[in-house]
Amino acid sequence: MTSPLVSIRGLEKRFDLSGSLLEQITFEGGRFRRKQEAVHAINGVDLEVQKGEALCVVGESGCGKSTVARTVMGLISPSAGEIHYDGQRIDNLDGKAALPYRRKMQMIFQNPYASLNPRMTIQQTLEEPIRFHHPDWSQTQVRDKIHEVMHSVGIDPDWGSRFGHEFSGGQRQRIAIARALAVDPEFIVADEPISALDVSIQAQVLNLLMDAQESRGLTYLFITHDLAVVEHFGTRVAVMYLGRVCELADTRNLFAAPRHPYTQALLSAIPKLEDDRPNHIRLKGEVPTPVNLPSGCVFHGRCPYANERCRQEVPQLIATDGGTQVACHAVEEGRL
Amino acid sequence: MALLEVKDLDVRFAVRGGDLTALRGISFSLDKGERLGLVGESGAGKSVAAFSILNLIAKPGYIAGGQILFEGKDLAAMSERELRKIRGNRIAMIFQDPMMTLNPVLTIGTQMVEAILAHRNISKKEARAIALDRLKKVQIPSPEKRLDQYPHELSGGMRQRVIIAIALLLDPEIIIADEPTTALDVTIQAEIMDLLLNLCEQENVALMLITHDLGVVSQVTQRMLVMYSGRIIEQGPTREIINDAQHPYTQGLINALPQMGEPGARLFQIPGSMPSLKNVPTGCPFHSRCNFATEQCKQAMPEYVRSGNVDVACYEVANLIEQEKRMQEAES
């Protein structure tokens, strides 16, 4: 097996909730105590993104999927663990050393209404990253590049002097994609790039992302909550729950034979066109808060197959016969 | 007689430089206990259609024409005073974002009791008992405790259950639900939809469900309307439309879904985007994106034609039906 383009090792991220030292101190039962609380957004995630694939990370809100995306991009620093790009550790690099990786890794955000600067024309928006990463390029080179990316995302290059607000949501997302493509990246992190768009526009943008992958040999880390999109787009899928990966599989395998009880419930909850009534696997209760993580398997409180071991011991990802990796004691023991 | 009948409804927004027509010639009906889906993309007018039923469109919007007959009485012509007796009482609404609809500084119980006392002349204690009963109906764990809690103490799914409980407080005839699960996760969405469907069936409440999710419409509703640019372009039994959509736009909408495509292959896509209300093209509003558009489509809005049990506004479909008829005549 070739070495992965991006590898995430033992990633953890906690967001401190307790504030300053003075805010942490409380007076309880006649003595001062220091109380610290944190949101455990990611709790030990290991993932490898192979060159040329689209690895989809799915999960419900609060499962840590966006935090994974942002940590990989270096937008937030991990509490523990490492990020490697093409064999080189990048999460501890300083600004200057990280610069080449900033060009190779680009990000597309969810909301194109927020991710485009309203005071910049499209020309300026696209020019900025090119000039930043290629200060030696001539005016003509820059202009040609802008024309090329605008063309490839289906935006008329003559519209360069317009502002973001003059475009529809779908067009804005195309411009955001053009901005990411402008510096010829190898790896794109897309955080819910189509969830803010209408159905008919979603298809257009998904097609565009697939075309770009093919023509430019891109690698994607694709964050989404929409499993139907994953089935269509992803090479492999990682399902996350409360900051942990509970199942990692080839897209086809995951949809044909989901192994983890959470994945099964998640898949059954997608409303399908052929259904006459909702038919989904009911889970007990709700997602617990990531402030106080459950012991053992994070899913045990809602899992119909949970036993004493699940309440005590944290399950690790193990490979099954089909090649799927599952973090579940029930699957490991053959109970499921 | 249908429970609710909307006839030729026109809704306009008076803005600088003339009126924008948000709804044009909308007609549909809803029977007792029936579940109707309103489908369309953002800006198609589905929320305006739902809001206008209770005359909840904010200025500069206004109802410019048509009738909204609820049990034979025209809601569009009613005074604010009369309407208030119907809102929340006979016709209830559920909105998209439960955090926006619940008052953050009042307990759940206070808000529920308030809604009951606005319409019924009963004691606070009786009202509280009704509130508790509805919370039990929506299967909220420990309902007594919830009555004294504030909205922020509940999760998103739980809040939406409270909203459904509030909608059910006064045993309405109709519930209008505007994207009730869009803000929720998919597993929670499935639970809420399941709950709403079961309650409507049990209590024989009619449901008008506004959504952009065709999967949800397919699971929950019996009939559906497809809206585009302020018009209904197709309406009929849900199963019939989902399985065999007639209008090119509806077909495109269904085929653009990732679950319809071969995994990894290009998705079917409708070119362009919906025209803004400021420059709706003449004729069929879809003609600029339609593969079947002819000169005729640019001239005038097509009339509805019937195909099976489905009403469609499309010249292409009308021509096909005409052709089929001629062929049958030629055969016999």
C-alpha cells in the first residue's frame, strides 16, 4: 500500500469551557475548589486519506466532524495527536514553514454567503490567494489563471468585477470553489459544501467537485451529514459519533452492510423516495453532551446491544472480514 | 366539501418600483385528516403559501386576490379579530426553528397555558392538565418536569416535540408545518416525522407539510404540490408523482437526488437557477431551464392538464396527452 497523503494520528481536541482562573474557583462545602470543564470534541481519531480518494466524514451535529476538518487545515490546533501531510508532520510547523502546505491544502466552507468577502470583487477574491502564493507571477499570468479557474467552475470570466452579493447561492459556492482551485491545491477539505444549497443546485455543485477531482487529480476530505451524498461521492466513509470514529469502510460496503449499530440507525433514518412511511431504527434517548463523556463505548447509552463490557472498555477500530473497520465490542465478539 | 380550499390566490409584495408577485393563481384543497406536501426550492413560494392561509404575511406583502375558504368561510376577507380565533385554535402552525418560536424567558408550562387560556375559558389548573396531556402525547420523557423548564434546557429534538405539543393543545383541524425538521439531525428528523404522522392519524388532523425534502414528502403525505416561482406546476397523489413525475421540473428535481444516480457517476442536473421574483420570465417560469421548451412556452403560462390523477401545467405534457388520445382514436 502506498503511503497516505494525509494522516491523522491520535487526534484529540478539547475546548475549554471554564474560562479564566478566577471563574474556575468555586466555594463549596467550606472550601475553595477549582472546577475545570471542557467540551471533548475529538477523542482519539486516526484517519488516513489516500491520494486521489474522497474520504467522507459523516455524523450528526456535535460529533466533531467539522473540528476534524479544521484541525487538519491548521485552523485550530489539536490538544493531542499529529497531522502528517505527505510524510511530513505539519501540525507543529510555524507560519513560514507551513506556507507550502497552505497552498497544497485548501478549504471550501459551508456557507458561501459568509465565506466570500462582501467588499471584494470576484476578481479580487480570486487574485488574493494567487498573488500571495505566487508573488513572482506577472499580471498576465495571474489574469490567465483567474480566467482558467472561473471557466472551470462555470462562471463567466467577464463577471470578475462584480461583488459576491450579485450572485446566487450556487454561483457563490462555485466562486468559493474557484478560489480554492486558484492555487492548484492537491488536497481539498470541504466542510458541508452543499448543505446550504437547493436540491437542483446541490447536484450542479457536486458534479463540479467530481469533475475537478477527475481533471486535477484532487484528494478530498469531505465533511457532511447527508448520507445520500456520501453514497454518491465518497470513496470511503468514516462515521463519527461523539468525537470518535465508530466505523470506517468503503462506501459500497458501508451502504450494503453497515456493521456498527449507530451506522445502521443513521442509514435507516434517511428518508427514501420509495418509502410510504418512516421506517427507521429507534434509538434510546439523545446524543449525550461532549462535556461529560460516557465511560466505555460512547454509544453504549443508546445502543440496543450494549453490555457490561461496553460500559467499561472503550472499543478500538478493528478490521472485519469485509474490510470494514468497526469500533464495537458486539461486532468483535460476534454478538452482532 | 373540502376542509380548506384555496382558490386562485395571489400574493404580492409592494416594493419600490412596483409589486412583486410571490404567488400567482394558487389553487388547492385539503380534506379532513388529509396530509398534503408542499415541495419546492427556496424562493418558490411555499412558505408564503402557508403563511398566507392564516394571513401571516408581513408587510409589504399582501393578499391581492383569491379566496381561502376554511369550512366555507373566507379567511382572506376576515377581520384580524375573527382570524385570531382561528389561529392556533382551529389551524395551528409549526415553524422551522423551535428556538425562535419558543419564548426564551418563559417556562414551557407558562407558554402552553397561555396559549390555551387565549382561546378557552377554563382555570389555569385545567389548562395545565391539558398541557401535561399533550406533552405525554409527544412522548417527552418526564413531562411534569418539562412544564417548569425553560426552552434552553431542552435539546433541539425535544424543543420541536414541545412545539408539536403546543400545536396540538386546542385540538386543531389543520396543522401547517413549515420545514419542521430542517434544523434537526437526520435521526431526530426521523423520530419527529414519525411522531407527527402518528399524531395526525390518531387525532384525524389534516397536515400541510412544507419541505424541500422529497424523501420526507414521500414518507408522510398522501398528496403533494410542486411549486416553482410562485406557481403550482404539478399536483396530485404523492406516490404517483414520485414514481412518475410529469413536469420536467419535478422530474429534474427527483433525478437530481444523489440516491437516484449511479454511485460515482455524474448527477443529473437542471441547468441554471430559479429566476428571481424581480424578473420572472413571461410564459412558463421554467422555460429558460427546460429541455423541452418551445416558442409556445415563452408566450403564455400553460393551463393545467390532467394526466392520470395528476394536474400538470406544461405544454409538453399536454401535447403528449393529445398525441396519445389521437393515437387511441386512430386505433379504434
